[in-house]
Amino acid sequence: MATVAPLPLFETETLNAVRAEREDLLKRLQRGGVDAHVRIKREERLKVLTARQIEIETQLGLGACRG
């Protein structure tokens, strides 16, 4: 069975940056006031950031336990 090597510390910094950017994007989406094109681009970016956040949290063992 393969073991997972510990992640470098920069992953935690990356996670913090992703969380901050995602939160800012959520605020912008909730505020509204933009055309459909901009809103759709922001929603797509939010999906990517959410997936990245989940991926990093899983690697760091921070994700919610699902079972």
C-alpha cells in the first residue's frame, strides 16, 4: 500500500489564499449588479475555487469526514 508523503507548508498558505478568494467571490456574487456574462464567469471561477479548496483540505486531512 502506497503512503502519502506529507505536504509542504505552502499548501496551507495556498489553502488560505483559495479560501479568501472564494469568500470574496461569494460576496461579489451575492451583491449582484453585473451582467449575465460576468456573473457566469464568477460562478465558474467559484466552482474551480471550491474544488481546489476541497482538494487541498482532503490532502491536509482537514475535510469533513463523510461516511
